[in-house]
Amino acid sequence: MPTSEKPIPALRHADIFTMGCSKNLVDSEHLMALFAARGFQAHHDPETTHGDIAVVNTCGFIGDAKQESINFILELAARKHNGSLRALYAMGCLTERYREELQREIPELDGIYGKFDYPALLSDLDAANTTPRTSLSDTLPADQFPGGRVLTTPRHYAYVKVSEGCDRRCAYCAIPLITGHHVSRPEEDVLREVRELVAAGVSEIQLIAQEITFYGTDLYGECRLPRLVEDIAAIEGVRRLRLHYAYPDRFPEELLRVMREHPNVCRYLDIALQHINDEVLSRMRRHVTRAETLALLAKIRREVPGITLRTTMMVGFPGETDAQFEELLDFVRQARFERLGAFAYSEEDGTYAARHYPDDVPPEVKQQRLDTLMAVQQDISAEINAQKVGSVVEVVIDRREGDYFIGRTEADSPEVDGEVLVTSATPLETGAYYNIRITDADEFDLYGVPAE
């Protein structure tokens, strides 16, 4: 149940702020559509507020993300004190776990709701909003709200969440404690949403889940991800389809055939590995070994030539020795991932690691290891990008900034990967695809001009 005891003034404008990952963004987009159906003007702009009400969709993944959410709520609380904001709410992953603490520590919050408490929040707002409003509709027209959402991304791409929760129970991860067991959406529901998005002008679909390679196991008794991807790829108008958050254990190898045979399925895979040392992997409860990881990576690169692999690594897990970290560094040097992110271990309340392992790697050692790892990856990324100079690649334009038209190749996912900065005497259309000749590169981005 929500924590909402204070009287709320009549409200007409809602600012929705999203912290954390793209899965949270999808939740915010659904919430915005529900707000709009109730006559509110809903906005999603991290730099600007429009008054009346603010809803912060929080992140609770690791310590830094939690602190970022709290700091942002405190910034809004200060605005409430000076009268520029009338009501302040929080929901999402952080509030799912720390509702009582937040209510006690931040009394400026008018309501605190869990990750999926949309009905409670909307019910409270409906009761408080006594000013005239447009008619309430629980059926959102697809032409105005494709997929039941207000898209906050550029109109040509959208995220589609295929499942909630996770059954993996890795030792360090609090996500299952927040979102619960893995629950897949029915295939027909996902396909309907994709068709609505395409009809609204979306050409690039980002499939996301906490663990996408488990898709369908709960509903159909088997992984249905390859079939789902193939069915989406067959929808007319889907120009690109990209997959996020795969898991190496029990990876559905049939997916590789689908990626290879369908040109609109991006040769791109986001597969978090976390580490390579067998002892660390075992303590992390990852259920995969070094040998199995190496075999899988070799198979992926062999069966999908030219694939871009994105992964995530963790440093400073309890008990990680200098030698184990050096093994991780050597692995990264040899694997040469096109994209790699990393973070330092953060002890999360209630996880297996927090209950069983002392957080014994000093913070300064964690930071040093993180810096060293990312420096190695930066050099690898610079070398890989330099090899693309002179090639011609297909780029979708996302926006214009200053003198550049900025876009992405199939190897670039929004927000997390590099971009292509295009110089063109002729204006390029946002959402359109162009052949671009790469003229220069740095460790993050490519630079180019339209190919003749």
C-alpha cells in the first residue's frame, strides 16, 4: 500500500523524472499515458519542470544509483519549500525497498509508492484533483499512445520490455528482491505493442528485460526468445531490432541463427559476464565457468560474423584478489569487447553476498581496479574505432547538435554506446537512415560525412 497521508492540492501538470535504466523509462512512459488519460499534462524533461507535481521514478540497483535518486528527490524537496513545486512523489525500485526510511528521512514527500503502484498513485491524484479535467479513459488510443505509452525517446526508436523480474539470484544483485520472480509477457502482447509502435513511426525496436534469455520459460516451458525475435523481424517497418541483457548460462544458441539470417536484427548483443575467474564466478553464483564463457563467446563470434558484443564487468567483489583481477584484465585484453562497462561492487541489503561475505576489498582498491580496467577498455575501443575509418556504415540520425547531425550504427544502442557525428552541407532528417563514410574516430565516437 502507498504511504500517502497528506492532503494534496488540485494539480494539473505532472513532471515525471526517470532515474536508472531503460526499463524504468518504459514504466515512466506508461505512467505518463495514464496521467494524460486523466487530463493531466505530463512532461518528461530532466532539465525543466513545469510546476504542480513531480514524480520521481527511482533506481535502487547499487549504492551510487540509490544516492543519485535520493539527491534528486532532495533537490525537488527544496523547490517545494520555495513554492515552485506543489506536490512531490516517489515510486520505483528504491521506494519498493526503502519506503519507511524515505518517509521518515524526507517528510517533504507527499506520497511514496512501490515499483508498480500506478493505481494507488493515480487514485490519490484523482481524489485530490477537483478542477475540471478531460474524461477519464482506461483505453488509450494507439495513434496517440502507441503501446499504451507516451514516448520520451526520439520518435523513431522505442524500448519494448518483454518480461519483469529475474530468477537468477546472483549473489550481489538486489533486482529480484525488488521486482520478484521472472514473468514473461505473452508473445501476442509484445507483437501487438511492436505493431502499434511501428504504425506510429518507430523503426528501431530495443528489446529489453532484466534477463532476456529467460523469455518464455515461465509461460511456455521453454525459451521463446528466438521465435519472438524472428516474429518481430517479420513485421513490416521494423528496420532495426536490438537485444539487451542476455545471460551466459543456458544461452539460447538458436538465437544466433536468427541474428545471422535476418538483416534487420542488429548484430549486437548485450551480455553481462561480470567476471572470468572461476572462484569469483562461483562466489557470485553465476552458474557459469571460465571455459564455458570462452566457448560461448567463440561460438557467438563464429556464427554471427561482425557482431558487436557489449558486456559489463564487476571489480572488488568480496574476496577478489590481485591475481583474480589481473586474470580479468587479461581476459578483457584478449576478448576485445567492442563495448564494455564496469562498476565496483556495492553491498546491497538482503542479498546473498551481504549475508555471507564480508565486503573486504577497500574502497580505494575497488576504485583503482575500476580505473585500470576502464583504461584498458578505452584503448581497445580506440583501436576498434580507428579500424572503421574509411568504411561506409548505415547511420540513423537521432538529433542535431551545433554543427553535427548525430546518429548511430547498428552497433550503437542509445545512451550507453558511442555515436556518429556527421558533418553535412545538406540537412539530414531525424529518424532517417543514411550511408555515412567514416573520416575520423576517437575512443568513444566516430565522425563522418554522407557517402557519395
